[in-house]
Amino acid sequence: MIDHKTAARQYPLPHVQNSGNEDCDRIRSSLSAIDEDMNALIEQSDHLQINKADQTEVDVIQQSLLLKTPIATTEALQAELSNLSALVFANL
């Protein structure tokens, strides 16, 4: 049996020289591993509790920091500090 695997996660890959039974088991194994990996990512995402609106704010702040754009008001500075605190708390 030819035992090729994906580079990053080492999921078993089918091969033309393998029998259908061998590759069926390999494909089942790969799909199960992918399902587990995706579930772990979803749980991690749920744990961070960052919704799309929050992510937009984070993106704006990150862009501002990258461009070194000055923060216009004390209110904007407080908002940025609050958002950065949330990122630190979420280990981002």
C-alpha cells in the first residue's frame, strides 16, 4: 500500500495503486480527522466570543496601528485600549 499523507496535518491520502478497500479506510480516517480539527477550531472560536462586529473593530484598530494613524480623541483612545485589552485577554 502507498502511504502518502498531506504535508501539514498528515491526513492519509488515497493513491491510484492502492486497493479501493485500503483507500476507503484512509479516506474515512482523513474525513474523521478533518471533522475533529474543524470542531476544535469552532470551539476555540466560540470560546473567544468575537462576533463579526467585534472583529471589524479589531481590524480597524490593527490597521490603525499598522499605519501608525494618530488617534483623534480621548474617547477613541479609550475605545482602542478597551479593544486591545480584549485581544490580550483572548491571547490574540
